Amino acid sequence: MSSSDPFQGAGAGRTAPLLSAALAGCTILLPVDRRSGELTAALERHGATVRLAPALTIVPHIDDEELIARSRALIADRPDVVVVTTGVGFRGWIEAVDEAGMLDAFLEAIRPAQIVARGPKARGAIQQAGLSADWVAESETAAELEEFLLAEGVRGKRIAVQHHGSGSDGLDEAFEAAGAHVVSLTVYRWGPPPDPAVVRRSVTAAAAGEFDAILFTSAPGAQEWLGSADILGALPDILEHALHGRLLTAAVGPITAGPLRAAGFDPLLPDRGRLGSLVRSVVTYFGGGHVPGVLTTSGKLELRSTGAVVGGRYVPLSPTGVQVLAVLMDAAGATISREDLQSALPRSVSNTHAVEVAVARLRESLADPELIKTVVKRGYRLNVVEEAPA
């Protein structure tokens, strides 16, 4: 694919050796901006084709005078508690004070404070700065963090709250109502997508079944991408692909999964809220036999957006071949008439000869003439194997 491709993956052109072929034939959409290059490289090392369509951008506040002024105020009047809500936000905060030439004084001021984190990613950023988190909200919710600090008591305490970019989380108001003095800091905010046309194209492609998986790394990004799908009327088709096991949605953590669940999806979640864990969970899903499929005389048959996996072997297919095979797989061994297969072809045709040609080419690509059986005067069926009852 050329470099002008609007979905061009950030790692296109890399020649790093493959770690596995678990994602061979998989086309994965990343509607993310932050760390997309890292995520792309990790997926490509397992054979995936990655497409990018950031639904939002992160707008840093590195030069925000208010952020620097409030950081200076924390140096002059040290906080009792520091609340870190996001890893990317805290790293941006550290970069901002470093850029202003006051990093050592800033770290010295907040080191004695009680530092609490909203999840593992926030804790990781705290540790990268040479600090330690005294408590972590494992649910990654502001509500758990708020409940913990209010239970400990915050009256009379000076609390610095680093906010994420999706707006108010209610922490400032809750702590102030409980008698605390709050210093509120917003390190970044969410901005519009770099190219709205690419986002719209990604939605249309997802509705057409061109992706095997969509990975989300933030709740605001998931909300915006799903909102675009809803506006374009594509959400029902995308949801149908997911419900039929033809599209995997995955989220880095439960907060990110929220908008997906609200829209009817059942996203895959990693054991830990890290990008590395997210990649591993997707690799395990596709490479570990978890994809819905049909047991045939040639082994388990799984569909991919660009082909099929037969007995663990990936076979590239044309879009027509994928569509024909999808209909046969849905029938799970039942006979499909030529007329029904004709209506399933990407373009309507006036006779069933096109079906015969499509099936012949599909058989040739699969290199397994016994996989698709001809039922005389009736149609075609997959040569399935009945699974023994448990």
C-alpha cells in the first residue's frame, strides 16, 4: 500500500523480525493518537496489518502559564496530597516543570506528600519520575480515589489534583466540600481528530467488515469514534460484525471499555491496564484458537478480513472469496443454494455462473478441493466435522 494511504500504519516499512504469525491476515484499526507508533510496532511483530484513524488528539499544555504558575505555588507551599489521574498527564506535568527549569525543586516539594494514583498507568508514570505511589485505585476510577481520600479525611489538607483531558471528574468539588484546599492542574486536553475524513473512512470500512479488530486506549477516544459511527449510521453494522464474532473490540481497561459497553459491545480486556498487556490479549485471542470458527475435515476454519485460517494456516483470499466463505461458514455444513450465494456476492449478477466461478477460485486459493463440497442440483456446503458432545 502506498504512503498516501490515509490508513497507513505508523510502522509501515519496518523490517523487524516477526515474533509470531498469530495475527497473520488480521487488519487492526487503531483510532488512537497517543503511543500509536509503539502499539503499531507491537502488533506488526505478530503479523498484523495496522491502520490508523485517530478520533482525537492530545493537546499538551507544556507552555501553559497557569500550569507553571500553579506548579511554582506548590513549590512555595507544599501539598499534603498529590492526586495523579493519568500517566500521560503526569509525564506531561513533569516535562512542563522541567522545561521551566524547576524540576528538582518541584520533585523535592511533592516527594514528602501522600501520592495517590488512579490506576497502574498513573503509578508507572510516578515511578518513572523517581517517586513512589502510596496508594493506587486498581479500578482506575476517580470515584474509588475520591472514596479513599474522603475516608481518610481531607479537611485542612492542601491537595494538588492533576486532571485528565476529558473534563471535570468531580474530585475538586468533592475535596473542597470536605474542607480541603485544592490546587487544580490540567496538563493536557482532548482536541479534534487530525483528519476527520480518515475517521469517517475508518467507520465506513469497519461497517463493511474490513477490520478484524479495533483497539481503544482511552474512553474519550472510544466515545468520539463510536459517535462518528452513530452519526454515519454505521454503528448497527459494526455491532453486528462484533456480535457474530467477525470483529473484535478491545479496550486497555474498564474505563475505556465504558462507552463500548454502553453501545452494546463486549470488549476484550487485558489482565492489566497496559498497552503491552492489551497486545498480548489480542495475540492470544487470534493465535490461541479463541476466534469463532467451524471444525472441518481440514481442521478448524476461521475467517479473517483478508482471508481464512485453515488448520492453523493462513490463506489470503479475494474480497469475493471471503464473502462466499463467510456465507458457507454461517451455514455450518448446511447446503447453500447457488441463488443464495449469488445474492451474497459483493456485486449483484444476473446468473449463477458467477457463483460457480467464485467457488472455483475459492477452492483454488484454499488448495483443498474437499473443503467445499458440491451438492448436485442444490448448491454447496462446507465439509464439516460434527463435534462430539461433552
